[in-house]
Amino acid sequence: WCLLFLRCESTEKSMVRAVYLAQTEQGYQAGLLYQAPQAAADAADATAALQFVQAEGQTMERALDAAEQALPQTASYRLCDYLLLSKAEEPLLTEYEQLVLRRGCGRTAARLLCAEGEIDRLAAQAALPDALMAQLKAAAPTAPRLYEQGGGFVLPIVELEEEGAHCRPEALVVTPEQTAQLTEAQTEMALLLQGRSRTTAGEHRFMLSAGTLRLHRAFCGVEREGESFLLRVNALSRNNALPADAEAELEALCADTVRRCWTLGLDVSGLGAYQALREGDLGLTTKNVCPEIRADVKLMKF
């Protein structure tokens, strides 16, 4: 009986670390970034070299099935922390989330990222999958999770190149209505307003007219001023000498970023939630005209 159990329940599995999805003219394309170490099912963390397989199918489920059949062992999604998308669209995310809940071919807590470039390079170049995973881990603090896709989000971009991969400074705003790109400055401000940062130390870097400004421990608050809103941003700066117009530039950037995201359908600063909590009024939504916004930025040196 022990030999039969070991024969049927082998612990050697292909540990899927990331899933790639794209829609094609014929249907769907699915890719699996995986590791196949010994006794992978019992390992807390897989350390073998990363590899990539891909397949196509008329439906998303068939494409994923075909990709799983190309793996050396049975697929395990226990360490699947990332979902890569060639084009982030709400129907694609909803379909995959339902498939995950029904089949378990992934995790609803997986981080979402946009992958740009020729995905075929992952299978052709042995070192590229590991380089991609390093960039995915670096972008993880700013990446939303799959279960957050209902209300829109800011999506980081990872670009594949001939010799490696890198995280782009820009990001995408993905909402049920549309998808559009933010500038580098708008992306950094959107992350600040959401309480996220590219670094574990919580640092934010802004390229101002007087140079680079580094902020730490940013605090954002919302206040109601009649029919308009006041956004307060307090942060510590590590610059030896603060530029005279730094606060004014950040105030203009803050208001511009909120309006830009609002136009795309994302309430990045939580104005609707603030009004609902304070006044019990749910009428403030991104489908309406953006309310008047005034930003107040205070910087302190440390």
C-alpha cells in the first residue's frame, strides 16, 4: 500500500510561479512560468531554475489545459503569486477569476502586472525567466491583487527585452470602462495617494523642475470644503535643501492625478468612500463629473 501511494501521489510537481494570459484572433494564449524541483509539493519555496511553456486554445480553460500538459509534472499553483496580462481588460480578469474559483488553476490573491514585449523569448532564452521573476518581485509592492479588480486599479508594467526585463516607471489605469496609461509623475503620485510604494522603505521620488525630491512617510487625508474636497498630503523629505516651489508643484500634480484617474473611472483618492462614510451619500461616483479638488502639500525635512 505504501508503494502504491508513493506511485500515485508523487510529491514531484511543477510549481507554477506565474500565469500569462492573452487573447488572440483564434481564442486565448496561456503561458506558465514554472519550476520543477524534487519534492516540490513539500518545499516551502522552490529554488530550481525557472522555465516557461505556452499554448493556445479556443477557450481560456482549454489554453490552460494545453499549457499544463506541456509541463514535466503535474501542475501545482500553491506558489503562483503573479498573473501577467498582455492587455488588461475587465472581462478577461473576470473570466480568469471565475476559472480559478471553479478549477483552482491559480490564486485569487495573485498580483496583477502588465507584460509587454515578445513573450516567446521566455521559452527561447534560458536566463530570461529568472530575470522576469526578479522584476515581478520588485514590482509586487505596487501591484494589485486579482480579487481587487472589481473597482479598477493602477497596474505596473514589466517589459521584456532581448537581454532581460525591467519595470517601467509608468503604469496603467484599468477600470471596467477603459484602460489608459499614466505618466511617470502621475504614477508616483497615484501610488502615494493609495499608500503604496516601489520600495520597502516607503520612499517616493518625484522629478521636479529643481531636481529629484525624495519623500518618506507620506500621510494623505481628505476633507470636505462645501461642494469641493481638500486633499492634505504631509511627508518627510530627505533632501538637504527643499526647492522653494516643491510644494506648489506637488499640489498641482496631486490634483492633476486625481482628475486624470477620475476621468478614466478610478477614484484613486477615495473621495466617494469619504463622502459615504461622513454623510451617508453614495451619489459621488466616477461616472459623474469630477468634483472640485484642492491639494495642500506640507513637506518637512528629517
